Amino acid sequence: MLDGSILIVDDEEDTRFLLSRILEKEGFNTLSVPNEKQAFNLLRKEEVDIILCDVNLAETNGLELLEKFKEAYPLAEVIMLTAYGSIKDGVKAIKDGAYDYIIKGEDNSRLIPLLYRAKEKVKLQKKIRKLEERVGDQYSFSGVIGKSEKLMEAIRISQRVSATEATVLLLGETGTGKEVFAKAIHGASLRKGKAFVAINCSAFNKELLESELFGHKAGSFTGATHEKKGLFEEANGGTIFLDEIGEMNLDLQAKLLRVLESNTFIKVGDTKTTKVDVRIIAATNRELLKDESKFRSDLYYRLSVFEITLPPLRERKDDIPLLAEYFMQFFAQNSQKKVTGMTESFRRHISQYNWKGNIRELRNAIERAVILAEGELLDESVLPYEVKYGPSALELGNSRSKLELAFIEKKHIERVMKMANGNKTQAAKLLNIGVSTLYRKLNEYEIPEHEKEAG
């Protein structure tokens, strides 16, 4: 059977029976009712893709019923059936949203191809709706994962400011989700149907950033062969998110201040002003007022009309398992791996770790774990070394060699040998490797003889 039923609404029982037989032979799943009341009762319970509706029903005018169907179930396609063709009725049916209008008996050869085309249209409409819902989730606070009090407070404040036109400054450490919040504020604002444009100010030098933000005229510099719109123009009517605003050059800060004060700017190489209507959301992990030689205080006060601080992950540890679960499902689906859960040990390690890189670091660790996983459950063996043993276990110094995997492995084997009092069999068990592998590692890393002696 093809997905999604076809509903036949006709007060003639013979017609309903005949149409059902014809369509079911073609592989369509059919349902049939004689009147409006039964049609709506059935539509509340069953998924219907196409409605075949008679124009001349005993109790209702089919053309009036068409309008009700399209209002209540806009994704369903309606094909009107009549025993007596009328150009006037046909034109009205199409104008009111009918997929087509056919005459019983005369147009039988058209019916099956028509149903297949209508099915394809419904399928496409459903795909579009799913994409729209996915985009809606991306630009809403439902995309912010967590339930800790500090996070919920940040969400409550963000929701209040979303409905206004106020400039927002998002504060917080790197990786705390500032862009996610910026998108959510935009998605909850009156500008949600317009563009959301994001740029990381630290990713460009002064000249490139100016061109990216404000655009340039043709011939304004070497390589500028044609006029280019800047991101402020692209975001006109919507929102622009300026991440790492503290890295912006002082000259560009002056141009940004002008946008905030007058909603105008001048393109690179131009002489006239360009006017825009853009809401600005900025973000930083720095204390902007700490050094006025690097960031203008007047710009800071214009940007920080509304400040929102996002908590680091170490201050919302209850949210770590929720985030990990989300990332696990996301990466398992993307990589088509059957990873369905985590061991208690895995959960304990990720919950105890401080995640200096915040959500971004956790995301990377879970992606790595999914890639390395050999079974359905993520266990501690696929976690980064520092998550399993703590950052102090790395004993990081100025030497680059101390960041290398071989150095970390050597230090770990030395510690385990000491814990086992030099007993290689015991040490191999603790390391979950074979004794022969341990001997090879001891020789490979030239661990001093006193480390190798059995107690």
C-alpha cells in the first residue's frame, strides 16, 4: 500500500464502492464516507493525503466543503468529482484550492495519473514542512538543551528581550553557546522571517572584515572587480550576530558605532551612505572595558543595552548528560552507527570533568567517542585521556613533546607500574592489555629498570 490514505466523500454508495475497488487495485489505501460529519470525524483519526469529494452531496455543497477541508488540512490535496461538468464550478474549485476538477465516467482515464501527481505534491509539501520545522527548532529556544537553573534564567531573560528591538551583548566563555542564543533571540523576535547573519570578528584582518561587514565598490582595492554587498545589507530587516566583538579593530568600531546611531554606513570605496534596518547581537568572552585602548567605551554602552551572561558548563553539570545524549544521537545518525547509549562509567567521567572548552569541547569528545565506538554503548575507553584521568594527569609543561600521545601513554604506564609495585601481570590487568604488550611498551619507552622490577 502507498503511504497516506485517499478519502472518498460521496453520498452514492455504488460510487464509493466502485472507486475504492479501482484505487485499491492500483495499490492505494482508501477510506470512504457519505457526508461531511463522517469525513471530519475520520480525518481527526486517520492520515489522509488526498480527498476525492463529490460536488453535489445531499446535505452539503461540495465546493463549500472544499474550503473547509483546505482550511483544516492544508497539506491534503482535494480533487472534486461531479456527474455534470460545469466550467463555472470547475474554475471556482481550482481558485478555492482544489488540485483538480473531473467528471465522473468521462475522466476515468485521467484519475489514476492525477492521483499519482497529487501524491507526489503532498510528499513534497510534507518534506518542506519538516524542513521548516527543523529550521524553526534551530531558531528557537527549544534548541537550547538543558534544565539547570542558571541556564533557565538566561533563557527567561533572552525571551523577554527577544520581543524588543534592543541591542544585546552576550557574555560568556568560549563554547558556551552564544550563537545558539543569538539565533533563538532572532527566532523569537518580530524579525524571525528575515535573515539571520553571523560573523566571527576574530576570523578576519581589519581590511577583510570591513569589506565583509559593509561591502565594497568595484575598483576600491586590488582584486575588487565588482561591487559586493556586505553582511549588513544581507541582514537588512533581520539580525546580524557579531561574535568575538572584542577582536574588532578600533577604526571598524567607529563605523559600527555609526550604524548603531544612524542605521547608516559607507561601503569601502564609496562616497554615499547606505541605510539599513538591522538588529545587532554581539558576543564576547573578554572584559571589554578592561582596556579602552582596545575597545571603545561608547560602543560598549551602545552594544550592552541588554547584557546576558551564559554560564560555563562546569556550573551546569546537570545538563552534561542531556547534551551528551543529544550529541550522541546526532553523530550516530550522521555516521550511521548503531550507538544507542552510554555506560554508567562513561556518564560518570563526563559529568565529573570540568570541560574548560564548554559545550564545544563536550561536542567534540562525543563525536570522537561515536567514531571510535565498537559496540552499541559508549564506554570510558573511547573518551579522551584527560577526561578519563583529569587534566593534571597530562602534566603539561612548556615542552611540545608533553602533548604527544606517546608521552602521555608512557607517563600512564609508569604510574600504573608504581600502583602495581612493579608486578607486570597486575599492571597489565589494570591497563587492560596483555603482558606481552606491556613488556613491549616498557622496552619501547625505555622505562628505567627500577620501574620494571617486580615487588
